[in-house]
Amino acid sequence: MKDILVLCTGNSCRSILAEAIINHLGKERYRAVSAGSFPTGQVHPKSLDILKKHGITVDRPLSKSWDEFADQSFDLVITVCDEAASETCPAFFGKCKRLHWSTPDPAKVTGSEEDIERAFEEAFQRLKQRVEAELL
């Protein structure tokens, strides 16, 4: 089993989604955890809603700092924050493979409830496609 760390800024949406998708689709091959450089301290409720909509159950997800994993080794570190949107992704040092899956932050979307739900669905689908194409 390979260990994966998924990193973003707030650890409330994108990294939570990616962690859950990896653990769901790659349950025999991968064990994923997620963290943020500046964790919000809470998981965005829409993240949990979209996972539930797609039949993915998560057990008490937490928004946490990447410092919690500083002493652990990982086979793969995936960043999902979008530097083009001026977000700061943490640097994670260690001997591991690194991937960057640029994903717009659905928590920053404003507008109607449909606009917000569409943003979370798009983030979910983008991350799911990356997992399927690059990990499975």
C-alpha cells in the first residue's frame, strides 16, 4: 500500500475531496491523508455533500495543518491548490514523487446556490479524473 499526502491551503475542500476519492477508488492500493498550509479548522459542508452525492463516505474528516505529517514519509505528495489564484502551497520536503493537480477553489465561488454546487461538482469531477488517469 502506498501512502499519499494531499496538500492545499485551507484543507477544507479540494484536498478533502482528493483524499476521499483516492481512498474510495484506490482502497486496495493507496492510503491518502490531507492537510493544509493554513487550515481553516473546518471541512466545508459542500465538500461533504458532494462526496455523499457520489456515494463516498468519509469518517470524521478534519481540516489540519501539514505540520502534523512533517515527520512521516510518503510515496507521493499531491498539491491541489491553484497558484495562479495567488494561493500559497506548502513545500513538502522528502524523498517522494510529487504531482500538482491545479484545481480552482470551489469555496471561493459566489453566486447562486446552483453556481456554488456546480463549482463543487466541477472540482470533484476534475479530481476524480486525475485520480483515475494518474493513479489507477
